[in-house]
Amino acid sequence: MTIAIRSSEPTKEATLRFLAKTAKKLLIDGQWVDAASGATFTTCDPATGKVLAELSSADAADVDVAVSAARKAFESDAWRGMTPSARGKLLWRIADLIEANVDELAELETLDQGKSLKTGRFGEIPASAEQFRYYAGFATKILGTTIPTSIGYQPAGKKIFVYTTREPIGVVAAITPWNSPMLMAAMKLAPALAAGCTIVLKPAEETSLTTLRLGELMMEAGLPAGVVNILTGFGETVGAALTAHPGVDKVAFTGSTEVGKMIVGAARGNLKKLTLELGGKSPAIVMPDADFALAIPGIARGIFANGGQVCVAGSRVYAHHSVYARLVEGLAAEAAKLKLGHGLDPETDLGPLVNRKQADRVASYVSEGRGNGAQVVTGGGQMGDLQTFYQPTVVIDVRQDMRMMREEIFGPVVAVTPFHDVEEALSFANDSPYGLAASLWTSDLSSAHRISTQIRSGTVWINCHSYFSPELPKGGHKESGWGYENGAQGLENYLETKTVCALV
Ligand code: NAI
Ligand code: MG
């Protein structure tokens, strides 16, 4: 099956200028430099296979230099001595620059990742700017406490005065995935910078371009040298070296549960603090009284947006048997409406998946499911000359023990299953090693709040799915991760408490 690629060329001068620059370099200590080894790799447009840029391939030697630069910056007067107000303004300037360059950043993201232009232009790129704005306000509001103490063994006539301070944790290694590259970088950089940390950031090897452009914008905003360093390269080289490096105090990671578990091992040497945002297999529960005008498009968006390459994608739908047939039919109709094409084509709803490997992976889940009795209602095809596209797909007759029901597919594939009562719906929903998110569709808000207490997941949406904003904490229960990003809690990831206890 083929896909007609109608338009695949960027239209913005700035995008062309950025792409035309020769090999992209690493950002270390405020300078753009080649990898010590001189090695490079290429990144390409997953829809056309066209090479977009040559990138520097960092390894352990570059990690040493970047971590030293981050440590030096962490201790420097330029950064440690910067007032909270100046730090806040710096974050705000980064947000302004992202917005000023939104068209270029959106085109770069589409070219490199495949996503539709509207997803980046009106969703993820403005949302990245909002991350910086939200945390800019926190820089001036990082407060300690004074604590009245009941210690009773002080010498006569002496008092005890106790206070706490909140201090930046130090050098942070941030490792991001390929599904929403710019937004994932912003979700880590903004709170880390607000807290006063310094960072070595490694974007996913598949999608580094917007992170490199963000590096340029951060330097333009006036970030002191070494505060943010960017190392492009592979997970098993740069990623592994960063997570094991004794000079790194904390790792903030988003990606697969498998790599998350490897990072737990790698971080053991100096007991790095960890935040892990890992995989999911998020259920959507549809009650008989659901408002279908909300539920059908909402559930469709929850699984098909960004080609299902979303950690909270609602990939398992459990519908009450009385509305099951209607829901399957409605979802299939929504799926069939979506236009596949090059992300830069304004008509496109779904671009290619990030690469052939991911599309093959998605296809293998569906063909295995079919082999085990699952029925494909719509979609089910891998497409395009490069086989990087996957049709939005609705599958039924998927048993709880099947791999496509248990593992994260990370593609536009949803399994729909009927249930008979709430207990059964909850037992299906909770029958997963993951616990990232869930949605509940009902007009009975009182029972919705009660049911939400029984779902084991970091987020429960009621009558919506995949609603995000920087002020909403986001994290995984069970094997979906450790810690929370966003909200006031997101800042805590980058702070330590010091208790100062004085005899006065
Ligand atoms: P991955 O977990 O390997 O990649 C995520 C990031 O981790 C990338 O920057 C990668 O370079 C880095 N990385 C890889 N190995 C590493 C290591 N040993 N040490 C440190 N960093 C390392 O994800 P992958 O292999 O690209 O995708 C496989 C599956 O993982 C997907 O199909 C999807 O199911 C899941 N995934 C989930 C994501 C989420 O947001 N929940 C994001 C990306 C992938
Ligand atoms: Mg991998």
C-alpha cells in the first residue's frame, strides 16, 4: 500500500537556514563543538527517507567534558550568584524565543519526527513555551521553613533555632524520547533551571533537531555557558555513560520501562536521584450513560493523536456491553476519517511513525493478535514506500492475556472489549503492570469520582483523555515510573532540603 506524498518541503526560510548549516555539533560549555571522536550520524524524514542533517555522535569522552562543564557552571558565580528574579526572567525569555520561532520549530519537529504540522504548531511547541513560563514564576518562590523544635538537651540559657533551605540538586542528566522531542526537553529543562540546577541533555537519536535549535535559542536568551549542555548520540553510548557518571547527581528520564529499569541499575554507583516517566497501557472505561458526542471523538483523539506515540495513549477501551457495538462502530468511523500523509501537508491528520522499526513493531503486535483470534475492524495496514506509516486501527476480541493488551504498542492501535459491570471494568483496567493514566466516560459524576479512587494510575481523566498542562502533575504508578513531572511537584525533583540546626 502506498501513500501519496503531496508536500514534503519546509516553507519557512528559517527552517531551511537551520537545515543548511553543516554538521550539527554538541553544545558544551557554551560552545558548539564536534564530538571528540569526530563521529557523526544522520537523521532523516521518516515519510520520505530524505537525510535532513548530519549530527555529532557523542560518546563517554564527551560525557566527561560536558559533565565537568555542568559542574563548573553549577559552582560558578554567573549561575549560583544569579538572583532568582534574573533566573525567572531568563526562563521567560526562552519562552518568548520559542514563540517567536514557533513556525520553524514546528516544521523541524514534523520533518524529523513525522508528526502532523498542526500537532506541533498549535500543540507541542506552544506548550513547550508554556513550560518555561510556568516554571519562570517558581524561581522566586523557592522557600524554606523555620521549625519550632522540641529538643530538650540544650545547655541552660541556650535556645535552638532551626530552619530549612531548598537547594538545587546539582548536575542533572536529562534523557528524552522521540515522540514529542521539544516538549519532553522543555518539561525537564524548565523546572531544572528554575531550581538552579545545571543540565546535560541527551535527546533521542531519532529526533534531535528541535533540541539543538532550542540550545541555540537558550544561548540567545543569555543562559550562562555550561548551564545547559546538549549531547546528541545513541542511548547505549551517551545515555549509558551519563546515567553511570559519578559527576551526575540526578537523572530525569522519559522513555521505555525497559530502559528505565536499566537506568535504575546504572544509577546505583553514586545513588543518583531518579525521576522516571515510563510506559503505559492506559484504559478508557465507557459507562452506559456516557455522552457519546464527547466520548467517541475524545477516545479517538486519546489513541490516534501523534499516531499513538504518546505515553498516556488510551490503547485499551472497555465499554459496557449495552453500548459496546455503538462504540466500536463510532471509533472505527473516526479512525477511517483520519488522513494519512506527510506531516507538512496541511490536510494531514497522521504522519508516519518515527521510523520503520517502530512501524514494524506496531505491525507485529497486530499480526500476532490476528493470529490469536483478534479481529481488525478497521485499519491494520502498514503503508508507504518506506513502510513507515500505520493506519489508525480498531481491534476487537482481544483477550486480557494477549501481548497487544499487555504491552505498550506506541502506535495508532486500540483494542475494544465489552464489560458487564463496574467491578469487571475495574478488574480489566487494573490488570496491567502499568499505571500511568486512565479515562472514565460517564454522565454520573458522583460515581465517576468514586470509581476514580479505584483505578491504579497517576492520572484519571473524566470525560476527557490526554489533557495536559504544566500545572498538572503527571507521573506513573506501578511500573510506569518514579516521581512526578509538572506542577509544584515537578520542581521538587530538582531540589534538596538542608536543615540548619543552630544553638544560639
Ligand atoms: P528508549 O527507551 O530506548 O529511548 C528513550 C531514550 O532513552 C532515548 O533518548 C534513548 O537514546 C535513551 N536510551 C536508550 N538506551 C539507553 C540506555 N541504556 N541508557 C540511557 N539511555 C538510553 O525507547 P525506544 O527503544 O526508542 O522505543 C521502544 C519503545 O519504548 C516504544 O515502542 C515505546 O513503547 C516505548 N517508549 C515509550 C516512551 C514514553 O514516553 N513512555 C517514549 C519512547 C519509547
Ligand atoms: Mg531503545
